[in-house]
Amino acid sequence: MKSLAELEAIRNKAKGSVNLRKDDNAVRIVVGMATCGIAAGAKPVMNALMEEVAKRNLDHVAVTQTGCIGVCRLEPIVEVMVPGEEKVTYVKVDPKKAAEIISEHIVNGRVVTKYTIGAAQ
Amino acid sequence: MREISLHILDIVQNSIAAKADEIGVDVIEDREKDTLTVVIGDNGCGMSAEFLKKVIDPFTTKRTTRKVGLGIPLFKMAAENTGGSLEIQSKEGEGTVVTAVFGLSHIDRQPLGDMAGTMLSLFTAYEDIRFLYKHKIDEKKFFVDTREIKNVLGDISFQAPEVYLWLSEFLKEGEEELNQMEV
Ligand SMILES: Nc1ncnc2c1ncn2[C@@H]1O[C@H](COP(=O)(O)OP(=O)(O)OP(=O)(O)O)[C@@H](O)[C@H]1O
Ligand SMILES: [Mg+2]
């Protein structure tokens, strides 16, 4: 069983790393989590995004949730906000696309145009 | 909504929208009574009795200018489809408790689904909220209070990579152990 003692060791190792929630320079990834988003599969997308960020050790990325983004038929919707760049909205995201968004957009800096709201409309 | 865990995620979003900073999620499976009970309680803004009526039955109530949502009616329908029920207690300025009872072995009961992933996404997306999660199957219990975790972490984020992966394993292990039934 995982123990809090183990977590304490992790804490000591992670000390000095920034608290993302207070960092204005963080890349923000926002997932729409209203009823429509959840019904369309936003939860596994959220888990996939967070897992990919953690596995790649991207400590400058914060994943958050929001309510209805307003285009229910295009859910799950993921917004990526890189400081200094225009917001990119990805639509009909699934866990596989989510992983691709992290590796291409966040890591390599290339917007995955085929999944954006512009490509869907 | 195909899984009860997704309804839970959705109903908790209501508590978050109601500005709760403490949210309890209980999932209680009782094989003797043949029930699966979900209780979601919060200390958010609450609702008036009049408004609550509209929220529970948006289709039978006269439509008002205010938007009616789908989250609660869908959860209610899912429970009632299994011979169960949904009840809400709420008090303005104090909070809300949503209780749904499902027929555990009813053929139309949705699977509980991925509770570990559901709670993980909540814990890590809303670090400032204290979550109290309890999953019980008969006498076996898995309980998490995010305040205890936060106390260990101090100002380190739940989304720090190592912390996130630890939390993910912790929740998965807890759920798996709970589901390993004695023969
Ligand atoms: N825990 C709560 N505390 C306070 N108000 C609540 C709570 N839960 C629900 N409400 C009120 O009831 C309304 C209806 O909730 P419901 O989940 O059915 O729909 P919704 O959240 O408005 O929209 P959605 O369809 O995205 O869920 C909410 O808009 C809110 O005003
Ligand atoms: Mg709702």
C-alpha cells in the first residue's frame, strides 16, 4: 500500500519546484467539464493529459477544469494557453489525441491543426 | 452518462460551482441491502426550497427565465431506473447534500466505473478544495482526506509530476484492494 511516508520523501525531493497554480508563466491546459463535456468523454481526456504531463515531467504545465465552453457538439474541448501566444482550442478530443497534443504542441511547440476548432468547422 | 462515476464527477462540479471548499463523496455498496448509495455533500452556497424543486424536476415545473440544467435530472433518472431514488437536502448559505440510491444488482444499474481516475482528476484540478472520499463495500473501506495529503505536501502542487503519479497509484491501489473480495 502507498503510504504518506512515501509521499513525504517525494515532497522533499520536489521542494524548490514551483507551485504551478501561482505561476503566471505556466502553460495552461483547460478541459471543459460540464455535463455535456463529461458525457462526451472529458474525464479520460483530463486523466490522459495529466498523466502525459506528469510522465514527461513537464513541471511548467497546469491542467485545470472549467464549466461549459459553449459548443456541446464539439466536446470534449481542450484549450491550450501558452504565455505570449494565442489560445488554441482543440475539439472532439480523446485520450490519444490528448497525448498527441502534449507531445506536439506542448513539447515541440507545433499546434496540432487538424484537431483545432478551425479545422472542425 | 454511462457510468455512475461520471455522474459523480458531474454532480461534484455543481458543488464546485457553488463555491464549496469542502466536498464529501461517499460510495457505499451494501450487498445485503442490495444498494449502492452515493452521497455528495458540500458547504457551498446552497439553494432555496423553491429553486430546489425546479432543479430536481425541470420538466414538470413551469420553465423560468433561469436556465435549467441536466446534471441532476440525469443522475435521478439513472437511480430511478434501478428501483432507487435521488434526494437533495439544501440550505442557503450552508450547503447541499445529494443522495442517490441505486439497486446494486439491478440489471439497469450502470457500472460504477473509474472512481480512482474520477477522484484523481478532482483532487488535482481543485487543490484548494478539501475532498473527503469514502468508498465502502460492505465492511471494507477506502478513505482519503485530501487535507492529510496537503499537510504532507505543504506548498508543493498536487500536479507536480512525482506527486501526481503517486496520487494516481495511491487511488488505483486503494480501489483495487477494496475490490479484491474475500472468497
Ligand atoms: N451543490 C449545489 N449547490 C448549490 N446549487 C446547486 C448545487 N447543485 C445544483 N445546484 C443548482 O442547480 C442547478 C442545476 O444543476 P444541474 O447539475 O442539474 O445543471 P447545471 O449544473 O446548471 O448544468 P449542467 O447541465 O451542465 O449540469 C445549478 O445550475 C445550480 O444553480
Ligand atoms: Mg451540473
